[in-house]
Amino acid sequence: MTYYPGNSGIGGGICTIESTATLAENVISGNKAESHGGVFGRDITLINNLIQDNIGYFNSGGVGIGGNSIIIGNTIIGNSTTIHLSGGAGGLQIVWGDNVTISNNVIISNSTSGYGGGIFMQNSNVNMTNNVINGNQADFDGDGIFIANSNCNIQHSTINHNNTLGILVGNGQTW
């Protein structure tokens, strides 16, 4: 299944609110939204999707998640946010994630005018394993990963060639 060009307030390509969803082996590309250009959802599972060239004007160009979400084997590439208010996330934004698993993903060449070019996480519990986070850019901080008020465990991942700061950790996180 291929999703492209949509334009909406939230979740330009796909939006799941007050429901769970599993999206596997899709192309989600060329969408625009005020927030979360490609995909938005709580308690969502994303497996082996290509999420590419989406724009979220305020938050997360590629994917915005929370709750108990699972992100496995996806390529999140070339997504962007354009207007900085308080968040960011060119590629993946995790806010109020109760138990989030991020494994075996490639998160590359995403950009934001805010924080967290590749990944932005806030008020979340996140386990990250075997990910590649490369070549992302943030106008403020955390080109690869921006972590705020979160517990994040990162293992066996490659975080390189991000614009200036690979990982920025603030506000007493453990990882």
C-alpha cells in the first residue's frame, strides 16, 4: 500500500487516534500536516515501512508516537519540520511514550527547525536497539537524538555523521 500526498491538521499520511494500529510494509511519502506529516498514533506498531519526504510544519515530519508503540525495521528518511515552537523531530517524535521499542530502523537525512533532527523524545520510556541514526540536522540541539525528561536505553546502535551533536540529553534522564 502506498500513501502520498495528503495534507491535514495532524497525521498527514495516517492518523490513528484512540485506537491501535499495525502498519507493515507500506510507503508513506510526500504528505504534509500541521503536526506529524507522515504518521501519528498512540499504541501503534510500525514494521518495515518506508516513511519518506513528509513535512510536519510544527512537530515531526515523519512519525509522531506515544503510549506503548513499537517501531521495527523502518526506513525514516528525508522528513522535516519547518516551524519551531517547542518541539521538533524531523524523523521520529516520541511524547508521553509509556513503553516504546525502537529496533532495527534506519533514521537518516531528516531535519528540523527545532530539536531532534533524527529523534525527539520527551516524557517517555524508550528502549532502542540496533538502529542507524545518520546525517540528521536540527537548528537547535540534538541533531541525531534529543532526549528530555525521559528514560532511554540505547544499545548496539550507530549514531554518526549528524550535523553537530549526535545525542543531547537534558533534565536528569537515565540511559
